[in-house]
Amino acid sequence: MAYKSKYKPKNPQKYVGNPNNIICRSLWERTFCKYLDENINIVRWSSEELQIPYVSPVDNKVHMYYPDFLFEIKKNEEVETLVVEIKPKKQTKQPEIGSKSKRTFITETLQFEINKSKWKSASDFCNKNGWKFVILTEDNIFKGK
């Protein structure tokens, strides 16, 4: 079952967009919202407010990708901008058939290819703007990143 909730920020002035409409699609996203909201080094942040066009390898058409987070963080005297996608580690790797049904394997493979296209477009977009694109998984979401 999917997890979905609304996050109410303690510091709504830091949020870019409507602070009354912050949707968390996982507990990991909720944890990251809290980190961004409460960290004094976060200048401003948003959730699924940035749209980046990408070409889907499934239909070869342009679609919009809404990365999970965009934020600015103070590092010494500089401000760094990051775009973050939060995903389970298993969704960041090419699926293996293993004991899965052929249908499940095909579905996971198509989703992985779409995600790769989204992430490539996000990475290119960030590079053009002097930003960083990062995919966080369970390996680093809870380690203060």
C-alpha cells in the first residue's frame, strides 16, 4: 500500500510554493521535508514544484518530470542548489528477472528506462544551471544528507 500524507512546515516562509499543499508520497519524503524545513542552513525549498521536460523511451514523446525536491543550502559563504529524487535503491538499478513473472520484469524494466530518461534530463538541466542533481536511497536518506 502506498503512503501519502501532507506535510505542514514549521517554517512556511522557507517554502517556495503553497506551504499548505506539500504532498509526501513516502515516509522517506516526509523525513526529508522535515530535514529541509528545520535545518537552519536550508535557505529555501520546494517539493515537486520544478518541472523538467524529458523524452520517454516508451512513446518517444516529451513529458514533464517533477523531481521530489529543489532546495538551496548555505555552505560557508556560498549557496548551493540541489535537485533531489528519493527512490528505493532497487528502483535505481536495472531490474533482474530472478523469480519475477515476465510481466513484472517488463513493467519494472520500462519504469527503470523512463526513470533513467528523467534523471538524465534532470542532470543536464542542473548542469546548465550550475546546480547538482542527486538521487537519495535508503543508503543515504537517513545519514544526514
